[in-house]
Amino acid sequence: MTVANPYPHLLAPLDLGFTTLRNRTLMGSMHTGLEEAKDGADRMAAFYAERAKGGVGLIVTGGIAPNLQGRAYPSAAQLSWPWQVGHHKPVTDAVHEAGGKIAMQILHTGRYAYHPLAVSASRIKSPISPFKPWELGRFGIAKTIRDFANCAALARKAGYDGVEVMGSEGYLINQFIASCTNHRTDAWGGEFKNRIRFPIEVVKAVRKAVGPDFIIIYRLSMLDLVEGGSTWPEVVELAQAIEDAGATIINTGIGWHEARVPTIATSVPRAAFAWVTKRLKDANVVKIPLITTNRINTPEVAEQVLADGCADMVSMARPFLADPAFVNKAKANKADEINTCIGCNQACLDHVFEQKLASCLVNPVAGRETELKFIPTARKKTVAVVGAGPAGMATAMYTAQRGHAVTLFDAQEELGGQLNIAKQVPGKEEFYETIRYFKRQLENAKVDLKLGKRVDAAELKGFDEVVIATGIQPRSLAVPGGDHPKVLSYIDVLRDKKPVGKRVAVVGAGGIGFDVAEFLTHEGHSLALDLDGWLKEWGVDASYERGGALTLPQPAPSPREVVMLQRKTSKMGAGLGKTTGWIHRAALKNKRVQMMTGVEYLKVDDAGLHIRVGDKEQVLPVDNVVVCAGQTPLRKLADELAAMGKTAHVIGGADVAAELDAKRAIRQGAELAASL
Ligand SMILES: Cc1cc2nc3c(=O)[nH]c(=O)nc-3n(C[C@H](O)[C@H](O)[C@H](O)COP(=O)(O)O)c2cc1C
Ligand code: SF4
């Protein structure tokens, strides 16, 4: 039976004149760390080939520096010499063999570089790098333009179908364009036409170096989100100039790295910035295709964005980490089988910032295609998995996909374990998708689901393999009055929806403490589902009256007074992700959540929570105390099985439960499944 095209706009080919893209999807640029890894060429080849096989229209690689100064850090990848071409060949060959097309991104970090050779338009330090850049002189500028062109020519030699010139997110090119980073008084600074001379000359030089039949994407910062950023008329003028300079496609860039507005986190509404690309499309001043980007994570949203005329093509970066077969599944009308990117950043961007290899929380195979393989089993075993949280679901799915007979037990009536709690938190609705994905795949793999079933050790004895993924139980507050009716666990609040008073103390400032505070300070719908409300909350001016499009944030009023407490004296939420912790802190600050560190808990009584900070004792007159002070592993079953002489595999929270960690749980489940 043929399936009618479910996504007519998204799956339509795009004719670029000298070549045609098979559909309107772009895998957006992501630096994965494989670029610099010892065995990186083969691993990147496998990584990108998997995405090409999965049907994506065009892939853009992670940023590669055109010269030494342009590297993000001293050992970052660079393409400047012919002998480096061989390193890229396996990648382009593998993608072409898989039927795909791939462009290489050229990224000069400018003042964002983490090394003393950093250069910029002017000698102005960025707030996110300790290195004050050197101002490029006239000859330095000319050489940098030549380096871009040389890099592009080498990319062509290496077999790429195109290059993307990175002109946004606050990197070097953007630093020339914006008046806040370009204080020059020569021909490369001052009035706007001088400040855009650098990107124009770069694109012209690149076009000259690669010839007419080669894709040049220019990533144009359409919304800087910093004070002193480009104005809307400047964005329009730049886009026209970039088209005239020879670009094939313009991609959208949103927000500088130093901007204090979240642009890709899970709490950012889906397609939150498609309106920006639409503004340029509606201006009708450029004829070349426009790409829109950021938080577009399902084929439905991508289709809608195109149907609404926001752009000609849709970039999805992380969604292709989460599911390499995104496009093929959409084409086959199996969107409900897509492993959806939930925007958490935990295994991708956070890893890159920690100089670890990027992967994906919901797809631990991403970036590990050559090593984490699920080979069909030659000896079918019976496998019992106890606990249907992230660890249990992942184990059951991958194990069954290998051909084993898997039974998945959970005492609860629903799949998901702690993910069901996470999805209650405003801004974390995406966790529904992860549960949906696993549910669908468990059905496909014919896993025998025994929900609402508390299994005992005797029932497990007959299985060839037993996996204990029973998770955790929350720690209680070990002080006098720890069992006072005022005291609630986070499960009472988030899952069981017990009533909570107007004044609340949240004990513990890990991920769960932040989630609970977020939950308690929200009223009504989640702003992740309300774009206008979200833009207002973060101070993004959709009317774009000033350069950078910022205005005063207007936080929604909080229905409660919340104070968050922690024993440690370190920064609140120090354990949160590098790229998302600041967002959670800022969001709660906007809601006037008070934060106290170095707190000793003394007791709870009718008067409230008694604490000591330093040598000062005080009573917080709260209606409720919500305990988010960690958890202990639930591994009773494993101990009972051991007493019966049966060894079980213990994974997820039941193994180590210092902090709930879905990333670790899913990865552990996958690794175990590969070995059974
Ligand atoms: C791990 C990671 C690395 C990235 N590296 C780059 C990069 O090298 N160059 C670039 O232009 N954008 C980079 N980005 C930004 C993405 O291209 C994209 O704009 C962003 O992830 C938002 O799109 P998405 O919601 O579809 O993921 C990176 C993003 C991630 C998650
Ligand atoms: S780690 Fe999270 S944000 Fe990154 S690709 Fe995976 S689901 Fe998306």
C-alpha cells in the first residue's frame, strides 16, 4: 500500500539550480568532539552516514576553523592545508554512498576563542571567554578572508557538496557586524555598510574559490538578543548583500552565546523563532532559499512552519542526534516511532562544553555508531526487566530488538517511572515524547508488558537473565518533625498533586529541587506552550524596535512564595547542566524565589521550618516543606535474588541514585542490552 505524502512541504525536493536536495530538511551544524578525536574520521563517517541513510536532505558538519586563531580552543579542528583533506574523505564518501549530501561549516570563533591568540574586530573581551582578543589589522583581515576561501576550496577537494559560512551566534563575523563589538574607525567599522564588508568579502572570496556549482550556506544572525545587536533593517540589508555576494542559501542564526535568553533549551517553545525567518521571507527582498531553525523537533511542526511560509527549508540539529531515521519515519507515516529530541542538552551541548563527545540522552548510540551495536542474537534468551522507568524501558527495547524474549514488569500502571514526574514540570512537557517513543517501540519489539504487577523474586527465578531497574525512593528529612503533616516529598507534589500552601520551603537544590520550585511558582498553562507569553517572560521584543530585539522581561506572577535551601555553600544548582543551569536560576529569580545556601535543618513544627545559617537560628514560617534531598536505591529484589543464588543485573537509579539521571539510566540500559 502506498502512503500518501504526509508532509508535502517538508518532503518536497529543493532545486538549487546546479543540484537538487531530496527534501527540505537540513541537519544543522553540531560540533560533536569527533572532529578532534583520534579515531574521529571513521566515527564521523559512521555517524553522518547513518543520518544520510535516514533520509535527511542536507547535512552540515560541526564548525571547522579556517585558521589557527579561529579555533575554539587550542586543539580544535582546522582545515587549512591539503594534507588535511584525507581526514575528511571517509566522511564525504560515506555520506555519498548512503545517498546523502553534506556541507562543511567554516567557523571562526573570534573573541569566543579560549586561547590567547583570539582575534576580533575590536579589542573587546567577551563575557564568556577570559581571553581579551587582539584587534585584527588590515592585513590580518585580508588574510582571514583568504583563509576562509582556502578552507572552502579544500572542503570542495575533500568531497563536500558545500560549505556553511558561520556568520551568527556572536562569532567573528557577527563581531564585525554588530556595533557593540566593532568599534573600528577604518573601512571595516563605523557605519553599517562598513561593518558588513567583512562577511560580504568572505562570501565573495569563498564563491570565487569554489566555483558556481557548489552550495554556500550563510548562517545569518537574524536575532542577536544582545544590547547593541543588529536592527531589523540591518538584518534585511545584510541578507540582500549576502545573496548578491554569491550565497546559495541563507540559514537563520538565533542569539549570541553570551545572550541571556534561552534559545534551545527544553522550556523554549517549539519553533519559537520561526517568526524571525518569516519576517525576512515576508520582506521579499531575497530570492535564495531561507532556512529556519531552533526547537523544531517533530515532522508536524516542521511541516507547519513551511506551510505557514516561514521558510523554504527547516534546520533540525539535535533531532537528528535523537533519531537518525527521522525523515524516513516521517515519509513512511510513522512519526509516532520517532525518538524525539526533548531539548535537554544533557548529552549533547553539555558534553561539548565539558570537552566530552556529544551524544544524546534519548539515543545513546549517537556518536557511538561504531561501538554500540545491537547485533541480532544467535541464542534467544528469556529476559525479565523489572521497572519500566528509563533504564528498564531502554533495556527492554534494545534487548527485544536483538531477538530475545523480554518481559517488562512495573508495579505502576503506566510506563515511564520518574519520567512521568518530570513531564509534570512546566517546561518539561517534552518528556511525554520519550515515554511515547518507548511505548511504541516496546510494542513493535513485542515486549511482554506486565504493568500494575509487583513481581517477587520467586517469579523471576526461571528467567535466563534478570534486570533490576526498580529505581529509587526519595530520602526523607531526618530531623525532629520530619514526619510533620507540613512535610511533603517531591513525589507527593509532582505525581500525587497533594495540596501545597502559599508559603513553601524547598529543601535541596539539585535538579528535582529546581523542578519543584518551577512547578510551585507556575499558575495556569506552561509558557513552553505559549510563545507570546514566553517571549514576554524573557524580554524578547517580537516587534524588533531596537537592535538585538530585547525589551524588559515580564515574568508571570507566582502563586506562591518559595524559598529554596541547600546545605552546601556552593552556588545553587551547581550540579545542573552547564548550558541550562543559568536558565533555571534566572527563571526562579524572575519569580522571586529566595535562595539560601549553607543551611542546617533543625526541626519542623507548626511554626514552620527551623534552620541555622552560620550561627543564626531562624524559623521560616512556611505552610509546607517539600523535601528534594536526594534518593536511595530500591534494590530489595536484587538482594532477594542474590540470597536465592541468582545474580541479577542492577541498573539505573537502583544501581546508583545520587541524583535522578535519565541520561545514565538509558545509556546503561542500552549497554547492558548490547551485551546480553
Ligand atoms: C552539541 C551541539 C553543537 C553545536 N555546534 C554548532 C556549531 O559548531 N556551529 C553552529 O553553527 N551551530 C552549532 N550548534 C547549534 C545548532 O546548529 C542549532 O542551531 C541548535 O542546536 C538549535 O537547533 P535544534 O533545536 O534543531 O537543535 C550546536 C548545537 C549543539 C546541540
Ligand atoms: S541530549 Fe537532549 S537535547 Fe541533546 S539531542 Fe538528545 S534529547 Fe536532544
